[in-house]
Amino acid sequence: MIDRSLSDPDIPGTIRAVSAAATHVGHVRATNEDSLLNAPPVYLVADGMGGHNAGEVASAIAVEEFEKLTIQENVTVEQLGQALRAAAERIAELGGEAQLGAGTTVAVVATMVLDGVGYWVVLNLGDSRVYRLSGEIFEQVSVDHSVVQELMDRGELSREEAKVHPYRHMVTRALGAGPESDPDYWLIPAETNDRMLVCSDGLTGEVDDATIERVLRGPQDVRTICESLVQLALDAGGRDNVSVVVVEAVEVVGLGIAAETTGGREPQGEGFEVDEDTLPRGLGSGGGAGA
């Protein structure tokens, strides 16, 4: 269990947050190929894949590259992209049979201040996920890059069928595995008391979204929430490594300005574009199918 204290209240222009993280090898796997980063302003879960410890190495590389951003107060989208590319290059350079097929999913939440307004920046590649709890809203922000998600998007697979589909663990994008490695990004105005969850599919493959929402809405602190989510996954079978990071906004700069300047949507400023197909997904829109 990793715990972070409240970020420095004397630093201007930041989102003050508390966060915690937890990971477990599960009941089946021999090793834990997940890696975590819980260091403001970046919170990350990387779920490694590949034989002969390749996944463990790949996910650790992802953490190492994004950890370089934690010496500053906030990040930019460009910096996140640079960290992702640096990790991809290092994974591609891994040689020898021991590293054959090395790759990792990456799901990231980071804080960003744009024109004096605090935002969550979300990035994902693969089927590790980011969820957002904000007031009455609970949504899966990230969109799974997986075979079953694509089948669901085409209307060829139901949510229940996806849970038992033989390809439910097959991702269509991953860092270092295959030619397609472009991530999706989201920029979301932050609100005080927001809770952001970053997790591997070891959680979502065992615990449904309704239960995740119930735990996130509970009165417990972020450390207890992390412990509870991991334990729920273990109690449900623990057939995979399970990792979670929970971040709670305590104070947000520029609160109230975001809705006036952006209408509550992602800003379309110079150097930043958002595709319509990468907007946050609610529970009723087909998101949350991949496992």
C-alpha cells in the first residue's frame, strides 16, 4: 500500500489532492506484472504482458518514464505524450528471447492548470481504465482498446456476452506490442471532492461497475477505498494481478471558471484537439464492456 499526503497548500496554481494505491498478485498468477505510480501530479497503472517477465519489465519502464514528470507541479498533454513515446522506444529496444513480446497497457490521470483552471488529464492505451466520480456523475472515462469493446461498439456483442467471450483479455492497442500504439486523451474540468480511479483489468474483470461506484461513494478515505477494491477483486476470484490508484481533489484552482469558459467540455485551444469518439463514456453508452 502506498499513501500520499496532501499536496503542498502553499504552492499556487495546483490541484490539491490526496491519493493512495494498492496492488496484489492475485490468487492465480505467479508474478505481479502490474506497475503503479502514485506521485503528484501523475497517477498511473500499467498492466504488463508478454512471457519470461517481459510484462513486468515493460510496465516498470512506463512508470519510470512518467515518474520523470513528478518533479513539477502540473503536466501538459505534450509532456505526457513525450513520456509515452520514450517508454515505447525503450520497450522496443528490449532484446533477446527473455523480452519477446514485451508490452503494457497504460492508464493515467494527471493534473493540469490551463488559464488558471484546474483539469484532470486522462490518457489510456489498452484496457486498463480510468473512472470518474463527480457529484451525481459516475462514468468510465477511458474507452477500452480491446476486441470485445470493438465488437460491442458494432452491436455484435452484449455486455453480458463480453464478460465470458474467449477474447475478452485481448487488447487492440498496447505500449510496445504491435504497430498501433496511439493513446486516447481526455481533458476534464476538475471539481472539489472528485474521485478518480485508475485500475488494471484485474479489478474490472472481477468487480462490476455498480460495486465500484458504491465503494467510491462511500465515506472511507482513499487508502481504505483502495484496500476495499483490491479485496473485492480477490474475493471474486483474483484470477489476475489487481492494481488501483484513487485520487481525490481537495481543492481545485479556478473552480467555477471552467464551466463559463468551456461549457464543461474539453477546451479546444491551440495545440490541443479532442476527437468526438474519445469523450468520457457513461455507464449507459456501451463503455465498460472490456475485461
